[in-house]
Amino acid sequence: MLITYHGHSEFLVELSDGRRVLFDPFPAQVGYPLHRVKADVVVISHHHFDHDYVDKVDGKPVVVDTEGTHSPLPGISLRGVSAFHDKEQGSKRGSILCFTLEAEWLKILHLGDLGEVPDERLREQLFMPDILLIPVGGTYTLDAKEAAETISLLQPRITIPMHYRNERGGFEVLTTLRPFLDAVAPLTASTQPLLRVTREDLSQQPRLVELEIR
């Protein structure tokens, strides 16, 4: 399995047979260069403009954007769990879906624009993913300290931060990655162009990975 980060909350997961799952495609307004992406499945955590730009996706992908369990293609399972986009029970920004992708004996959890530290109900449904994709930039999502707390609650094997500002792009109101890295210290990030992982080598991977934007 190969995981590539495009910036913001957009990740491309490529399976060993070449099939591709794309999470939360963004438009040019986010600030990163816009590029076409080929995908077989597109997963949408919520329908805000910066997370559901399916028009940039080539092919005829299956779009998954609803709560519950889905099997869009053989060997690919997705489960969407509802959570809040803010700390006021959704009164400010509504709800989002946290999606767990299961394929090739791995579980990848994409938290979308999660705005609340998981309570016990949510924790039970999201607990112990192999790979956690977590927002850390604050304002619209978890901030650095809340993200660190969420990691402790969910206990992933590998964590990859997302939804923060950097020199390539991102909303000005978001923080950079630095506050998050400070919050999870002494854990340090391994910077990689992409993450290639299998079930067999999962235990040998770094616990925290900063993926370069590609």
C-alpha cells in the first residue's frame, strides 16, 4: 500500500493491485497547486468546498459520502462514523464523517475536519487504527494539543498530520505543523515523500510521519 499526501486533507491511497482511493479532494482556493487525480473511489468526509471537489478526479469513481459501512469495490471496505465539526455539538459547523478504510489487512482512519476530542462513544468506534490521518491546524478542527490528546485516546500504530498551513499553501488561519510537533514531543516525526506500508512491516514503521506534499 502506498499513501501520498496532496496537502490540506487530501490523501491518495494506492493498493498493490493499482486501485486508488482518494480522500477529501480540494479545489484551487485552498492555495495548493491544482492537479488532476485518477481514482477508483473518492471518500468525502463532509460537503464543504475544500473537501469535496470531485470535478478534479479523472475516471468514473465510486463516491462514498454517507454514514455506515460501504463496500465500493471488492476487497475495499469503508465505514463512516458521524462526529462534530466543532466543540459546540455541531451548532457552528455541523457534522463530519470519520472514515475507516480497510484494505490489504490494514486500517486507515481519516478524521476529516474533526473539531472535538473524541468522547467514549466515538473513541470506541475509532479505536486503534493502523494509520491515523489527523487534522492539527486548529480554527476549524482540532488544534495541536487536542490532536495530541486524540492520538493518546485512539492509539494508532502510525500517525500522519494533515490540515495545517505551510509554505506550499493552506488557509492563513491555520497554524503550521510546529505547534503539533511540540505538543507530541518527545515523539519526533520522520519526514518522507510518501509512505509505503504493508501489514508485515507495520511494526517497523516510524510512529509519526510527516509526509511531503506531492
